[in-house]
Amino acid sequence: MSSYGYSAYMDDTPLDYSCIGEGKTVQETIDDFNVSYDEMRQYYHSIGKYFEEVEYDFYYDTASFLQYYGKAFSLAGLEVITGVNQTQLGHYLHGRRKPRRKTIDKIQQGVERFAQELTVVRFS
């Protein structure tokens, strides 16, 4: 998360351009990034320079995910979903610690498993 709210950026890339986006919400950030990408493409075309089109995806860092979804899930609930201790999740949320790759993968798998479970829920 940036001081603006959220930020999106192109990680290390062999491209000779880069784009960023910022916003107060996740959707604002994605929209701003897409505008930045379109403006970069237009600029390259205006100066007659080749613009390499790329496909991109957006990823949360752990702290941003925990903050964004903290509106819907408590850390205790996320502990049940992910198997990661809520105290540890709190450290990630507040930036006191950064999770190792193994822990990030564990959180990812827990969230994916929970999302899959939700797809079969039906109410009568």
C-alpha cells in the first residue's frame, strides 16, 4: 500500500517502459494503472517508437490483502482459512514482518480453498 491508498506497478521487466497506478480503492488503482498503460502506448505512438504490448495481472502483497479483506474477515477467521496464526497475520498486516514465500503460498492456498468451498454453497 502506498500513502495514497493502494499502488500498482510493473515489477522488474525487460521492457523499456514502466507504468504505475494509484488509488484510494483497489478498483481506482487498477483503473489508474490501465490509464497509465494507455497513455504510455499513445506517447510511444506519438513519437514513432515501437510499443511492446504486454498482458498483465494484478497481485496483492500480503499486507494489502489483509487490510483490504479485513473488512470481511477477522484475523481469527483468516487463521482458520489459511492455517497461519492470527498474531503472525497481524505482523504482516502492520508491516512489522514480511512473510516468507512458503507462508505466502500457504495463505494463497488457504484462500483459494475457501473460495472453492464458497462456489458450492447453496441456500434454501
